[in-house]
Amino acid sequence: MRVLFLIILAIVSVISLDTIVFAQEETLAVEAEYSDLRREYRELVIKDAEKGDSDLLKKLVAKINQFIERNSENRVFLPRALYLKGRLLEEKNISESKKVFEDLVSEYPGDDLADDSLLALSRIYRRQGDMTASESALRKIASDYPSSDSFLHADLELGSFKKASEISTANKQNITDSRSIETLQNNYPVIVLDPGHGGSEDGAKGPEGVLEKNIVLAITQQVKAELLNNSKLRVVMTREDDSLVALSERTKLANDAGGEIFVSIHANASDHKTGKGIETYYLDNTDDKSSLRLAERENFIEGANKTDLSFIVSDFIQGVKMDDSITLAHLVQRHLYQNLATKFDNVKNLGVKRAPFYVLVGAHMPCILVEVSFIDHPVEGRRLMSERYQKGIATGISEAIKVYLKKKGKIS
């Protein structure tokens, strides 16, 4: 009898082990399929930076729907797929996108993406003119998800609603003094511009000892001026003069200001003064040696540890703002290159890349770093000293920012 019991126990153990192995393999397969969907989504985000491809979008939505149908009981990856679908449709089919986000919040209130879905719903309701529903979604984030990464955004947006209410009251009373106008302006999107280096940190050096910190400050001031031509934008600069601002303080300033986007502006340099071209970066880990060398040079003044950065960036890329950062990076790179290439010879497009720049870590908004040209290159260095080249750079960046904001429904 004992032998029979042991045999049965062994058979049950083998069956249980096989079941566990099968379940693990099934989970890995679902995760791999979802990762493929995410990859295709990001590729579409890049291609769709300025004009969409409806056929590609429809195909990807169909794939996501199939994934959702096959994994209807998977409470880990189903909410992620729903969120992906909602984001994908947000600018193409706002009504369907709204339904997807509402279903996600209703069915998976404890999921990590529930607060992000509420933030998306607030945007959608606002675009549809339903300000009450928009405010309600933000209040739900504030009350139900106080520890989430969306809480700060919700808190800032709720402050805007309060100011908007004050404006409405002032208008009803026919009050048009300067305080009401200032309050109205405070409800406009905030663009945070970050001129690299400053103070004791000169950055790279160019012809005749010209310093990166001074060149990028001049360019950033021109970007600000061009953006302010749109009366419904506010612009904040992390430094307005030759002062040193810690890297960590720059994104803190952006977060405190409720920034819509964060754009850090730098001039590049190379070991043998032969590098040339313009490139735009978004925050992510990378194995590319040249990108890592550049990030290490830019990160040096903060003494950031590479391991710490990898951990922080790994945490960052779980957030949804990376997709918007990629979109913004491609728009800036495209407009910057096209604007300069029509005015100057032999402008080199180095494209959009990724790297762990410390100055971008901690931003609660889409964030990018632009290397506008190589200051130590014999041609580009002298171009950077000219007002005409600086103007071309500023125009390219400001145009891209406006296109991005229009795409997101922030300005008309």
C-alpha cells in the first residue's frame, strides 16, 4: 500500500510540475506577444510623428483586438493591451478611445495603468468640451491614487481648473483688470526650455574659445521668443543668465511649473573635432558607445553613477510619457534638420537616438535633449556663432514644439 501511495504521489507531482511549467511558458508567450505589440506601437508613433498612416493603425488595432480576445482572462496583460489601444486611438477615434479608457478604469481600478487612463480621460473630456467630467477624472486621481505618477499632473491640472473658474467669475462681473488676464495666462500650456550648463560649467569649447553655455543660452532665448509669438503659450527657462543650475533642479523646476514638455538644448563636441551634425535624444538605456560617451560627458557635473542611472531609466521607461517623448524627438529632429538644410550647405542629420541623460531623469512630462551642432567642428562651430544659424535652429525647434502641441490638442 505504501509503495502504491508513493507511486501515486510521484505521478501527481509530475503532473503538477508539468502544469506549472506549462503555465510559465504560456505567461512568457503572452508577454512576448505583448512586447511585439508595444514595439509595433512605438514604430507607428515614430512614423506618425507628423502625419498618420491609417492602414498601419487599423492593422495594429486589429492585432491588439485579437490579443485582447485571446487573453480576456489575463488580468496582467489585458489592461496593458487596452491602454495601448486607447492611446493608439486617442487622436484618430476619440470616442472609441474614451470608451476603452472608461472600461479599463471600471474593470481594473487597481491596475497600475488606471490612473494613467484617468489622466487620458481628462484630456479627452476637455477636448470634447466636457470640463466637468475632465475635472472629475482629475479629482479621482487625487483621491484614489495619491501615490501614483499621475498625481502631480492631476494636482497641477486641478489648480488650472480653479483658476479657470476664477476667470469665468471675473468675466461674468465684467472684470478685465490685469489680474484676470494673468490668471487666464496661467491656464495656458507651459513649455520648459533648458539651456545646458551655465556658471562654472562651461560645457564644450569652440572656435576662439566660444563656450557652449553661452551659445545654447542665446539659442534658447530665441526659441522662447518665437514660442511666445503664440499668445496661448507660457515659456519657462531653467536659467535666464550665466548661472549654474544642478541637473536635478532643472526637472524639478519643470515639474513645479506644470510643464507640458521639457526640451534641453546643448551643443555637441567630439574627441578629434571631426564630428558634425544635429541629433535629438530621448531618455532610455542604450548599448550605443557614442551615445553613452555623450551621456557620460553631459552627466559628469552631477557625478551620476551609471548603475544608478540604468536603474532610474529602467523605472522611467515603464511610464507612458516615453511614447510622447519619442514623438517630440522626431518632430524636433525633422524640423530642425529641414530648416537648417534649406539655408546651409552640408547639414548632417544624425537622427533620433536614446541615452541615459541625467538632466531628463525625473521629468513628469515628455522630455528630450537636442544637440544642435558640434561646437568644436571648424565649420559648425563658426556657424553656431552666427545669429543666422542660431535663428535657424531656434525656428526649427519652436516650429516642432508647436506642431507637437497642435497634435496633442493643446493649441489650435
